[in-house]
Amino acid sequence: MIRQTEFGVATRESPVPSVPLSERLGQATIEERRRALRALLQRPLLTADGPCAMEFGLVRRHAEWLRRWLAQNAGWRLQVDAEVARLRKSPAELEDGTRPARDVKNGTPFSRRRYVLLCLALAALERSDRQTTLGRVAEDIVVLLRGDAAIAEAGIDFDLDSHDQRRDLVQVVRLLMELRVLVRVHGDEEQFLAQKGDSLYNINRPVLAAMLNVSQGPSTVEAGNLETRIAAIVEEPLPDTDEGRNRRLRSKLTRKLLDDPVLYYAELDADELAYLNSQRGHILREIEHATGLIPEIRSEGIALVDERTDMTDLGLPEEGTNGHLALLLAEYLAEQIRYDERDEVGYAELYEHVAELISEHRAHWRKDVAEPGAEVVLTEQTLVLYEALRLVQRTEDGVRPLPAIARFAVDNEGNHTSREEMTR
């Protein structure tokens, strides 16, 4: 190819190799499917008018492929219509308590009362007209509580005269707004909180109907204790055949790889470990091709690295006081298992070390770290993060660092052994 330069001298360029149209279209399809699947894994409920409207469009476009892939690999069901895409996504371990609903503003995990209010608010909305107010939802919740002795016996109450309990309801409503169950029409939640006004909402019926994620209705389950009831409402019966057992194993392992920061071999039973050893290559290729996540295989287990970080709900390192402390304390724990070869670090030692870090960095950290007892509060907040990222396991007396925390160890020159972000 000949072109004219700005100085008027003719030069020859090397021809640009052409990529076949079919190959370019194929790669574009792969990228669209990855983007759609990653969005569903991060936000299992997508709406046409929500913040991920573009991703919702991709989910609709590739709905059949997504349904097939999710059913075959993770055993999850996907429902898609013109307004809502709902991934019926259950965790591999039902007893995992590291994935709470969180306040929209500050990320604080939901308390027990807020979970109860969330369920009662959904019940109240189900009985409401097309529109409702925050005050009406609150009154309906009071009526529902009065009619359920079991909730009162469990120690849950709701007093509209209590500022803290009104705040609990406000946080529940804000979560429902983020999920697009409610759309604010007028007013402000702060007015209700201060008892100076109310807020008006439209109820998004299709999204409300998609909220409950169960295989059978809770009212049809006769099991006695909570753990058995939870298992029963999400149970996915499979035939007791070799194929059925293999599907169950493949689904559980795929769910752990997609949902958990780390899959540790030591936490698998004999059947799970044997299946993973025989099918690891196939499982990881399927996940990498479908999501773009990159497998990191170590002697202790497997992690999937999210280089784009758009599937990450918790990250380390992070900015701010808590983020800096989390990195420094992770370094300390990594050193304990790397150099001292200790299995467990006591709480008192952790509190003392955090107090030393506060003294060293208080000039650059937020002011409340100097308050009495701040070292205990900050340590507990950091350990919650570590548990969610599978970096530690808590015991009665302290924490047991897990192998993945070794990525935050410091070498002899003061550099981190791994600069990659730990995410979930």
C-alpha cells in the first residue's frame, strides 16, 4: 500500500492482515456472552430499566446459550422476559454466612431484624396496590408482626417510635429500590426517618415476583429446624444414578469456583476431590471460556482471577483507613504462617498489633481510630472481610490463617510477594 506523507514523500506500508468476518463476529459473540454472564453472576437480578440495562439487553440476546451453560455447569436456572432477568443462584454451601445483604450507603451487613423486615416488607408489597408509601409499608409490617407469634417468640419486634428501628426499615426500602422492586415517585426516606414526611413508590410487580429464590414454597416444607428447612426449599432433586451424582458434584464445584474467592482442596470430601482431580481441566476450561476469569492453580487449591474486577463485591487491597489496615494486618498474619509456622493467632495479640498500627499511622487515618476500644472494632471489621475472602478461619480463641493469605507476605526487600488484588 502506498500513501503520501506530510512531507510529500511516498512511502510503502506493510499490508494489514485481514481477519475473516466470521472470526470477528465469533469473538464479538464470545465477549457479549462473557459480559452477560459476568453481570448475572454479580447481580442475579437485572432489569430493563436498571443501572445494568445494557447488560440486560445482552442477557436477552444470549438467553438460550446462558440458560444452557448455567444449567449444565452450575445447575442454576435462568428466567428472562422483557422486563427482568433472574438467575436462580444458590451457593454451594448453604451455611456460608459471609454474603449478607448490605446497606446501600455504607455497606454495613444486614442485622437479623433487617432481614425479618425485608421479608415482611415483601409480603406487604405483595398485598399492596400499584403504589404505596413508606408509612403504609411500616403499618402493614406492624399488622403482620402482630399476627405472627413465632416472630415475637424469636425476639423480633418493630416499634415505629424507635428511630433505630425506623432506620432499619429505611435501609430495607433502599435495598428494594436498588433492586428496582420499588421506584421512588415523590418524597425522601430521611423525612420518614425524622417523622416529618413520607415517600411514595411505584411497585415493580415483575421484579417483586422474581425476588423469592426457592425450588418449593416455604409453606410446603414440614421440616422442623432452620437448617433442614433451608436445605429443603432450595433442594434440586437429581436421579440417584452415576450421571445424577456426577452432575451434582460438577454443579457444586462450579458454584464454589464461581462464587468463592478460593476453593481449598482440604475442604472437599473424598468424592468431590476425586471428581475435581479427574475433571479439573474440563471444568476450568468451561469457566474460563464462558467468563474470562483466569484460573490460578496452587498446591492448596484454585482461585479464579478477575482481572477486570467487574465481578468483585469485596476487594483487598482497598483505599482508606480500613483498606490500609486490612493490608497491613494481612501482611502480619502471612508472616506468622511463613516464618513462625503458627497455626493460630489469638485475638489479644491481634488487638495489640492493631493498636500499634493505629499509633504508627493515626496521623494519616481517620480521627475515630484514636477512640478507646477502636483497635477491637477495627480488628473485628477486618476479620469479617478476611473470612469473606477465605483468608482466615475464626475459632473461639483466635484466627487460623488460610493459605491464600500468603499472597500478602512481604519479601526480604519489603515488596509484596503478589500484587494481584484478592477479590470475591
